Amino acid sequence: MSVLDVNMRHTVLCVLGVFYPPQPVLTVSPSWLSPGVSVTLSCSVKDPSAGWRFYWYKAVPDLSDISYSYDLLPGSTNGTEQDSYIVDGQTHTAGYVCRVARGDPVFYTHYSEPKFVWFSDVHPAASLTVSPDRSQHFNQESLSLSCEGDSTEWRVKKFSEHSSTLSSCSSLGKMNGSTCNIDRFWISGVYWCESETGQISNAVNITIQYGDIILVSPVLPVAEGHSVTLGCKFKTENVLYNVDFYKNGKLIQNNTRGELTISAVSKSDEGFYKCEGNESPGRWSQTSEESWMSVKPSRSEEISPFPVLLIVGLVGGVLLILLLLLFLYRYRKSNDCFSRSQSTNQSPATEHLTNQVEAQYASLLHGDACLYETIKGPEEPEHGRNKEPEDSLYYNVTIGSAADR
């Protein structure tokens, strides 16, 4: 029996009131991803009896019907006995679902609602930018969300953490090409782009303020070592008086300019920020919502040390090989030429032997190979020493192999 037949049978039983397939609940941790951190998926059902097998899927955007298709994750083709699954190496926003099955024939539950793991930094395939470029906005303030990347068709999605609901740009504003323009009442949430090629962009957490004051903070992560300025903005554009800045609930600065500047951002500066101020002396103060400021490594630190060491090792190895080849070349060049010395008076047997030696080495001499010959006559006898017999022959041949080209 196919999976479709099983699902149809379960649907009929549900209509007759005999059976209702349970829907599992998927949870993800963490929901906001940091580089190098593993993601844990957990799937649960109302009836946690033995025999369930768990299936894990990645949600792939399907722009044709404003939904998702599901691709099995590695290792879960036949399901897993464990009710959790770990995703390693995730570097971008992604959605996941799960379902469970048991029995023979196999009984499958419904898919869970998709859950997302959000990544705040941009990547080349898909990215989302916000204008005005800040995390907090006043209610009914115009806002543009623009998608960029390797695609021609986009949609903007929003997830409301308060209501746990997904919605598209069409319910918030109007999609104009790759930009979602919002110019009417809307609510806080996490926004991202999805492409026709299945890519999902970085996510941004946008907070809507219904009061008169907001914190001006960057939407995207700030690179370590860079400067950043946080501001406090009043709805009437008046200059705020006596502004306090808080990080993780603790007062960190008080000034009258309404700005907090961090000249060189470090990972320790990451956290929740808010500001408090009033419009003029004697008036009651107002406090903004909190916004998370994310800090990412600088580009030089983002490069893994392993490729750097690999490159250095390869370069060093090539240089070593080149030096070795140069040494061998010079060594062979120094022996490329040989010298030969012989007496001018040779017996026929010796002359025949010499001719044989010359014939054997003639084949080695070609191209620019060189031959040095020194033919020495009989040495004159030194004073007081008897003359050597004429039939005595001293034959000395020194030969160096001619190098092939």
C-alpha cells in the first residue's frame, strides 16, 4: 500500500470519527543561529508510545502555491528511532518539519508546522535589506524590504512570534518586483526573503513601537572592529533631553546628545539595547523597546585557519621542489662535460681499446654536450731518474656522462 493510499484511508477514518491522525510538534534550538553552532530538532507526538519512527525534512519554498515542499534530511529515509536530529554546519536561514510513522502497513502522521532557524548575516545567494536601515520603526511608518540574489522571483515572509503564524507580503503591503512596500498598520516579527530557486535569505527582527520613542540600531550584524552608533529617536523629531542607554537592562551611558558610539565593536558588545529619554526638562520620560545588536567576526577572522595553513604548506612544498630541481640541474651541468687524457704513443691493442671506449660514449655526446680531451705525450724524465720504457703505457681516461636534453 502506497503512502498516498494510507493517508487517504486515515482521512476517511477521520471523517467517520473513527480515527484522527495526530500532528507532531517540532521545536528547534537555537532559533537564532550563530556561526559554528549546531541546530537540534526535536519532534513530539501526543501519544509517545513505543514503535514510532521519526522523519526529518527541510522546507523548500514553493512560490507557485505560496507553500513549501519537503526534502528528507540525510539519514532519515527510513526514519530514526530518536526523537531528535542534529543539523551541523548550517550557515543560513532554513525551515524544517517532521512527522512520525509506525505499524505495518506504515501509518504516517501529518507533517508538523514548519519551524525556522534564522541566520542574521547575509549570504550571496539571497539577502534582505531594510529601508530605513534600523531594527525599530514607528507604527504606520512606511518601510521597504528588498530581496537580492540569484533569482528573478521573490516573496517576503514574516513570522509573528506572539501568534506563531506565517504570513506573506500580500497581507502586509504590496510586492513590487523584489521589494515589499509596507505603508499601513503592521506588527512586529521576523522577516526574510524566499526565492523561486529555493533559497532563503538572512532574517531580520523588526520591532514596531506604538509609543513616541524608538532605539536606532543596525538591522544587520556589525563586524568586529568596526564603529557603530546607536541613537534615540523621538516621533516628533524633537531633540531628546537627558537620554539613558541600557544594555541587557543595565544603565551604561547617560548623555544629552541622544547617541551611543562604540568605536571598535567586540563580541562582548553583543546584547539587548534600549534607550530612555524625554522631550524636554520636567516632562515624563519614555522608554523604547529592546533590540538585539548582533556582532560578527571581521572578514580576516572569518577565513578558516585550515585553508591558510594548506596554502602556506603547498607554496612551501613547491618552493622546496624548485630548489631541489635547481640543485640537481646545477649538479648534472657540472658533470656534463668530461675530460679525457691519453698518451700519444699507443700499442695497437690499446688503440683498439680506446676506440671501443670512444664508440661507447659517442652516443652520449649530442646537442650541446661537451667533451674535453687532453692528449699528453711521454713525460720527460726528471733529473736523476731513469727514463720510462717506451712500451710502458699509462692511459688515463676521465669520462662524465653527457646529459640528455
